[in-house]
Amino acid sequence: MQFFLGNYGDDKVVAIDPSEQDPFRLVQLAVCRVDFALDSKRVSRAYVFTEDGKLHLLDVLTGEITKSAQVTEPYSKDGHWRDPRPRLTVMGNEIAVTDSNQQKVLVLDAGTLSQSRTIPVAGTPFNIVAVGGSGVRH
């Protein structure tokens, strides 16, 4: 399965499947989007963080939000685009969400969206990326 997921204004994301006759599936969100990430392990899923502090599980195939969870206090998109705001990354069965105001990274279960642990950080987290390897030598 190959598709693209992009932002489409402040309160929408769009799934783009270039193999379809109508390649665009627009997903309207209840409030403004802050960040989103695809799940490479479960390819029909994406996660969208919105200004109200909620993380949403998006079924990319149907364009439906199937689950939502309150994970932080609200974050406004007002201000400069480089202001620290929550960012997401997916790693296996976990999602990491930066919480800049609380100086921590929240680790959530990808299936339930429930918080499994918190990682305190010194300073204000701005971005996050998941890096891994198999340990196999080539």
C-alpha cells in the first residue's frame, strides 16, 4: 500500500493515493492540526495531534478518526511557526509526543493511545525522531 498524507489548511489532512481515479481523501478535523505522523508498522494508520491537546487515530483507508485521547493541555498554533509545540513520532508499538510546556516526552501505546511512561527532558523539546536498527550485519 502506497499513499501520501499531507496537511490541507489548518483543520484538515489529506490522504493521497496516486493509483486511484479520485486520489484525494480529505479528512476534516474538529480543531486545528498541530502535527501528524504515519505508522509504518500498521500502514493504514496515522496519528494526528490537534490544538485541544488530543491525539487522534486516523484510519487512512476510510478517512475516519477511530479513537481519540487527551494527552496534553491545549496548544495554540498562534505565534511563530517555529514556536515549540507537540511533535509526534511512531516507533514500533509506541508513539512519542513532545510536551514542550511541561518539558517532557510522553510515550503512548499505539493501540490504546494510553500513556505508558513519561521521559523528563532538560529544556524545551522542539522536535523528535525515532531511530532504530535490527542488529543484523551486512
